[in-house]
Amino acid sequence: MRNFIWSLLLFTSGILMSFSQTKNIEKGTYLSTNKGQKIKLNLLDDNKYELVFYTGGYEIKGDSLVFIKNANSENRFDLSFVNDKRAKNIKIKFLDPSYYSFYIGTQKGTEDIQYQKLSDIKTKLDPEWTKTDLEFEIDKADFLYLVYEEYDGKSNVVKYALPKDAAEITINYELEVLGDLKIAGFYDRKTNELKISEKGGKNPLVFQNEKDVQPVKTSKVTPLENKIVSNWTYPGKADYLNEDYGTGAAAVDSVASAAVVDYAVDPNYTKFDFKLKIENNLKKAIESTKEANNNKFLVVLANNKNKSAKESFDAFVKEQETQAGYNMYDAYNPQYDVFNYYLAGDDDKKWLKSNKITNDPSVFVLNGNGDVLALAKSDLSDKSYQLNYYGDFYRKLLRADAFVSIDKIFKNKKAADAELIKAFNKAAVLETSYDYDSDYTLDDPNSTEFVITKAAVDKKEIAQTWKKLIEAHQKDAKPNLYLAETIVKEIKNQGFTKQLFNEDRILNDTDYLAIDYLLKHSDAIEENREAFNNKEGETHTLGNVVSEISSALQQNIYISQEGASGEVNKEKNISIYKKIIALGKGNFESYRNYFDYLSQIEDKDGSNTNFLKEFSTYFDSNLASEKGSPVEKLDAIYSSLDPTSSYSYDGWNAFKDYHSNLCNSTAWTVVLKPQNAAFLKSAIVWSEYSLVVTKNNPYYLDTLAQLYYKDGQKEKAITTQALAVKYLNKDVEEVTASEIRETLSKMQNGTY
């Protein structure tokens, strides 16, 4: 299929398609069944046809159809977005860019557009071009530019506005069908399929009549601009169209060329002048890496047999500096400075031998302690595409470093608590999207691919050491924020246990002791966490610990429901929530999770007494009308939300709707359960409140009417239920709407 599609796209004139005309070929619509394709063939009346990319006319000549190409200027880029508020960068998946001249650009506000050629990215990430699709990451931006550069000097430049929460973008480009192709087809009577391919082709396009196939509905994102630009360029763009290919002109290095074009085209364009510090001995190189930050590694080339190794190494370093400078743009950014480099010399032979690095050439990666994290029998230039912040290789190094650090600390019986905490924290803050099943070891030192070190760790020893650590810090006068962050990650099943063993677990006694540590120091943690999160050279995401604790307790019940071994300690969880409230730390997030938790737990008599008591306290303290205007009260709570709260992102309306729905659903439990009858009067107040905040809601009116009826206020109940029927709309499910109407009838005839 791929060979046929590629050849279909590489020609430039009208096309001729021949296939045997039989009585089985009908006028109508045929849809491609080939995986990954969206090709539609329409054979219409008046000798018209449509073939996915464009429409035109056709003419029957004997047993052949002549298809005539029409020009088409529609936008051919097809985008789909996935949003995630937590995403720091945007993942791009470009479907089958092949060898065509595609460019991608990003723009922040009114700043200059930063372009990259897709083939350059692919060469770095997939140098053998083994993968069909291209996946990479870009920085967050306001606008995305996509460009298809044609050989006639005209380029299709399309601009899109990016959602602020965009986390993933899938891009497809429907290239025009061009060329003078001679393709043949036949109708398969057994499968009712029309199959078309080049003569002798093994992978035909397969179509079915539209009446036999349910078409897939797709929607396209509308760009802000879509235009054709002649001789399109940007600062740093190499002139591929005019480049010499075998005419005798000397080849120009792509990086150097980009830099020259950069300043020649736009003298105002800036590139940060980034320089790597290359040490003259291995010991200094390791020390320099350790001093930089926790997330920086040292890449070492051992290539003593190559006399030009120093020259090649220097050229490689210069290229890395140039690329990092472009990424940083106009100021130093440690995000892109993740590798130091060193060329091993004669003085390092003893070290290489003691670490069993015998291949020449070899490339290996060390952490700041000099531990080998990865090894490949390769030259440095062959691995350049992996040595960047964006690549999966860097994330694998972070994971390997965490394993090695914990293993070394555990073997060191004299290790201080601070070292243990840092080791646990290093594992806890890793991203949770790793392929836990991948087993990279140093069993094959001759591999030309990087083989990652994976140190073995003992689960029981980990748990015992962590328990002793938590117990030892119960009397701390000041909090250790590395420990606090590690605790938060661990109780939320994102910490070192998840990272090292890929296990979800129920909170245990050590976790509850760790939660006490967080609560004891919650004020001090809150005062210092912003500075901690912004620590230069480190990555931390410590949130408000009270909100994090309530979230972990809520998550705990879900994990139990999903089958993790162990029993949720309901009494301990409830006691933690009560302790939070008693300490005056009961913010909206903790109450929200507490109510959600309690609402899922019935008391022994089948009632929800504990939940209703706690909700009544919250309502009287925060929402009751006698405390002021309901909307003003809600606005005050909303204004005090932690910036990390989901409702800070979802907005005021979602926050308001949550409270009105909470009041209604809580009141509804009194309608449903006779055991909750003691709360009837309170439930009426809660239900009335829901309608003050969200007016004319038929669900809420139905709840209130039934509460009135149970309270003996029958006329008021009938009037309210009639309003519920009045405000029924298409958004109310028909079953529920029928029940609301039936309830009104029962109230009216006295059978309720």
C-alpha cells in the first residue's frame, strides 16, 4: 500500500485509471478499507467522479476511465488535540511525513516564529527512518504554524491557535494526488470490493460501496490563517530548493549554514551564545556535572584508536552548543542544558578498565557520582540524536540514576538521613509514564545501542528503611521539604514504590505516620513550598499538603475498589479528615474529597448519618443564607482556592454548579432513605439553597417537592413539582422525565 501511495503522490500531471468494466461496477460511493487511509471514490451521474483529495470529471473510453485532476486549495492539514492542564510541553505526532518538505513553527504572543524542518527532527530521532510516524515534543506556545513547501517555490503556510492546555497534537497532511499514473482495477465478486493498484501492484487500494460501509465522521480544527506564500523562508532556514546536489559545489554544514542564514536574513534575530565547559580530566568532568544539578549527566567518548577523535569531538560539541543556543533563544535555560561532554584520554585507561569499558570506540553516560548509567559500542556522532532534553533516552537515564542512587545508599551503612531522603526523592519525582516492563541491563557491553543500567532493589528493605526514616523525623522542629514532597508522592501512589515496583497499594501505618508529619508542618511547608518548587537546577511540584492529603485519601478508596490488596482503613481515613478540620485546615478541596469519601460509606443502620452531620456543619459554617448572600459566600470561597485546584482551571461556573449539585444530592439521600428522616428540615434548607444558586433546575425542583411532601407541606410540594415538570427539557433523560411527571400525578391524586 505504501509504495502505491508514494508513487501516486510523486507525479504532476493528469491521471489515467483503467479497470475492467463489468456489470458489477455501479455508480455510487466507495470507501477505502485500508488501515490508516481516508480515501473515498465517488462514481457519480453526469460522468463525474470524486477521489478523496479532489473532485473532477471522468470519461469512459472502452474499458477505461480517464480521470482529470482539478486544482484544490483547501487546507489539507488535519489536527486533533488532547488537553491536559498538567502538561509542561506539547507532544507532537505527525502521521507519515515521508520525505516531503514539512516545517513546524511555534510562536509565543508576538515574538518571532521559531521553525524547524521535520526531516531534520526525524533524522535526529530516527536516523534510520524506520518508523512511519514522527513523534517529538515542543515547548508550550500560543500559535502553531504548519508549512508544506512545494518544489515550485510555493508553500502552504497554515496558522493555528493552540489551546492553553494542549498536551498532545496529532497532525495529518492529505497530499494531493499528482502525476500521470497507469493503474488498473478489478471488482472482486466474492467480497464486493473494488481493488485498484499500479499494474502488477501487490498492495492495492480497496474500496467498498458506501451503502455497505458506515462512513467515519471526522472534524477538522479551523486554522486562523491559510495561505500560499512564494519563496517562503524564516531566520535560520537552509535553502534546500537551491542546494547543489552533485554539481560540484562544496557541501555546507547544516548547522553552520543555519547560523549564517540566521543573521543574514534578520539581524534582529537572537540566539543565546551557549558554551559547554569541557574539562581536561575525568575527575573534574564528573565533579562539574555533580555541581550543576541533580538532572545533568556526563557523556564520555572513549576513542583512542581514532587519530582524528579530538577534531570530531570538538565539532560535535560545537554543534551541541549551537543547537542548545537556538533552543534557549535569548537567555540561558537549564532545561536544555542536560549533558556535559568529555573525551577520554590515555590517563583514563585505568578507570575504563576498572569499569569494564573495553570497546573502542565507546560512548557511556555517568551521573554526578561517576556511576555508569548507559553504555554503547559506538561513536559519539552516531548517538547525537539521543542526546537532548526531548528524547526518551534522557528520561531513561533519570530513571536509571534513581535506581543506582537508592542501591548505593542502601549498601552504604553509614549513609546519613539526608542522603536517604534525597535518594527516595529522586525516585519519587520521576515522571509516571515510563515503560516499567522494559529491562535494560549492562549484560551486553558490545551493544551498539545504549544499554541502560538497572540496579536491583529489595522491596522489603525499601519499606523498612522508609518506615525508620519517617519514625526518626516525627519530632523535627522544621520540615524537610524533600521528605514532604516524597511523602506526598508516596501516599498518592506516584512515589518510589510505584516507580521501582510499579505497584499500587493501600495506605499503611507508615503512610498515616507520614501524613501526621505533613499536618504537623503544614503551615511551614506552605510558607516555603513556592521557593522549593522554583529551586534552580531541580524539578519539584509540591502542592498544598492539606489538599494533597485529602486527594490521597480519596484515591485510596478507588484503588481498593480496583482490586489492590488490602483493606481501606475507613476509621483512620475519617480521623485524618476530622484532624484536618479540627486544625482549621479544612479548605474546599479537603471538604470536597471528605464528602465524596463519606457519601460512599453507609452506617451500620443503612443511613448516611456521619456524612449528613459533617455536611450540615460545613453548610452552616460556609453556605447558610443567614451568613450573607449565597453567591457572595461562594465567591469568597472560590477566591481562596489553591491555584493547583482543578476548579481554578474549570472556572467559577463549575465551582458554583458543584455546590448546588452537592446540596441537591445530599438532600436527595433524605428523600431516598427513611433512616435519614431526622435530617428532613435541614434537607429542605439545602435543597432550597441549590435552587437559589442554580435556578429552575428540574432535578432540584423534584428533590425539593418530594421533601416538602414528606414534611406535610403538600400544596407547596405540588406547586414545586409542577415547576419541575414545566422546566423539563431535552437534556433530561426520558426515563427521569417520566418519573418526574408520574410523581406529580401521584401527589395530585394522593397516592404519593
